[in-house]
Amino acid sequence: MRARLTTICLAVALMAAPTATGATPPPEAACGTGGAEALATSIGEVAERIYAAELGSAETASDRRQIESYKPLLSALESGERGAIEAAVHSLVYSHTHIVRLRVDRGSQLVADVGGPYILAPVAGALRSHGRTIGHFVFSVQDDLGYVKLVTRFIGVPLILRTDSGQVPIEGLLSPGPATIPDHGPVSYRGTDYQAYSFRAAAYPSGRLRVSLLAPVTHSLQTRTCERIRTDEFAVVAQRLSRRFALSPSSYPPYIRLLNSLTHALVYVRAGSRTLAGSTRSTPPKLPTSGALRWHGVRYEVASFQAPSSTGSVHVYVLVAH
């Protein structure tokens, strides 16, 4: 298992905006019975983006190029020497790459398959030499356990992974879990009410993998606005993520980029009224610790929290656009 923060760092274009005066917009109506779904959708989006990063991160692309250009593997495939092919695949998996499993086919024959047993997010490609295809590969940079750890650390709700064969037998999952889980909807399990959010992923090397998250439902959800629920949940993710970083002037930018990639929120780190780092070049002139804000014609919901850093306590602001 290789649960890495860098695996899920996506390339996010930082927004640039001119200076403008913020204003407080009028309040909105409570979310009511839609509160549970607003909560589940918020955490589900983060979980889907974590999964998407395993397929499309810069590291995944780099590993793919490494496989496609690895001369010992290409030479071994051309010669057909199975031992040399297996040695090349083993080298790719265990020589300081991010690859957790790699399998290679030569024609219709599987000639090497190296790595862990429970893997997700497979990426496939062709191996070519002198303009002709000499083999195919499937690899992954994340296993099921690593993904579960990331989701648990960043979101903190019960999680279930199931294939057509049943629940994946790894630590960290809700076990045995509800017998039936909807894509979206209420679930009662062992005396607790949840709202489910499920999405389809891919098992390794092929096949269906269904990821389900269960958001605990409380009556207070009905009294908050849908945007407040969403913003508060993204702030929980931001606070959990801040604990994974040793916050400092050098770590503010990667922390903000990663949080933006997971939530699509604007993020600012401030010490008093001074902005230390942020998603945009300019900052709203006034940032409430909680509440609504209109800036550059866009309405935002704001949540914030204090966090320790190498230079003292800082305040992290999360702004979610309506």
C-alpha cells in the first residue's frame, strides 16, 4: 500500500482576480429535507476526485511514460524471453516507482503480473518498438487499502468497496455493511441513519468496483442552508488535510492546490489581517470567519478554522461558490 498525498495532487490552474470590495448578501432558506443529500453529495464529490487523481495525476502520467519507454521491458518483449520480461516488470514495480501493480501481455498471452492483490484504478496502454505494437500493459498507482486510508483521513465517514464477487476484504471498511446500498438515498445500519453516496470505479485489471460512502444524518442538517452544509463539510476536509501537512510558508501553496483540487473551493491562509497564501492573487478585503460573502459578483459561503504552523497559529478560510 502506498497512500501518498502526492498521488492525488492534480494540476489545478489558480484563479486570478482583480481587487474588489466584498459585501454580505442576504441569507438563504434552510435546506430542509435536502440536507442529508447535500452532505452526502459533498463528501462523495471529494471521494470521486481522490479516485480520479489515481487515474489522471501527473505522477500516473509519468509512470505510464516510464513503462512505455523502459528499454529492458521492450527488449525482453521483442526477444520473447519470459524471464527477462518478468525481471523488467519486477524492476518497474519495485525500483522506487509509484506503481503498485503491473501486468504485461504479449499477444493474447499474459507474460508477467507483479504487485499487490487488491488494486483499483487500472490504466492500460500499448508497448511499441520501431512503430509496431509488441505488447500491452495494465498498471495502477494505488491499491484499495491506500485509497481507503486517503478517504478515511480526508473525509472520515464509513466506506464500503464491493465488486461483483462481494465486499473487498481489506481493513478500514465498514464490515459487513448494509446488505443493500442505493446510489443515493437513506440507509439505516445498526441503529444509525446514513445518507449514501455511491459511484462506480474500476477494479484491477478489469471489472466493476462500487464505492459507497455513508454520511451520518443528524436533525440539524434540515435547519442549515444547503450551501452552509457543503461549505462546512469542505472545511472539515480542509482541517483534516492541514494535519497531514506540516503547515509552513513552503507548504501553504501545495496544501492550497490539493485542497482546491478536492473541493474546488477558494482557500486563503491568513495571520490576522495579513494574507500569507491564497488561491487568487488578490484577497477579499474582508473575510468573515463564517457566513456569506459576495465578491466580484459571485456569492460565496465562508468557513474557517485555526491551525498551527511553523510560524505560529494561522487562520484557514474556505470559500465555496454558489
